[in-house]
Amino acid sequence: MRHDDKTKVRIRIGQLLNICRKCPYGGLRNSSRYVQQCETCDVYKEMRTLGEWLINTSHRPKDKRIKKWTEEERRILIDNIHLPARKLSEMLNRTIPSVRNQIDLLKRKGLL
């Protein structure tokens, strides 16, 4: 899966949404007639297919969830800033890019 493919799909979904906005049923979003009409529409079917494909290809592995930084972790990072990012990542059980991003954030905030 390439990033370009996802970008092209998102652009196509945007184009399809613009087509939907011009549809005569566009203003009837809450009525059952709207749903019946959309389910038979080719634009709707293509948009659903692209959306489902995008969802199925964009899942983050369950063991790779984003872990928020705690104040204690930030304090350890600030106190040990003299160490290389690799060592800090081992100490904090974080990835090296995560440590580098946090250092950059702390620098922007003026804490380093």
C-alpha cells in the first residue's frame, strides 16, 4: 500500500462528494427517500467502495497504539537530554522517532 494510492482515493472521494452536493436529493438527508435514492446511485456505490477500501487499508496494528507522554516521562527526558536518543528511547520504552519528536516539541515550547 503506497501513500499515493490513499491520496488518490481521498481525492476521488472528495470529487464524488461534490457530485453528491449537486444531487436533487442532497437536501433531503434525513428522509427515508434520500437513503433509498442513494443506495441505488452509482456515485454512492463507488464512494462506499472507496471508503471501505480506505478503512481496511488504514488500520494501525493493535500493538502499535499511540501512547501519550506523561509528565514523569517528560521530566526524565529533560533531565537526561545529554544522552543520545537511542539510549533515551530504551530508558522510556519509546521509539527513537517518538523521543526525537518529543524533544522537538519541548524545544518549541521553550522547556529545553
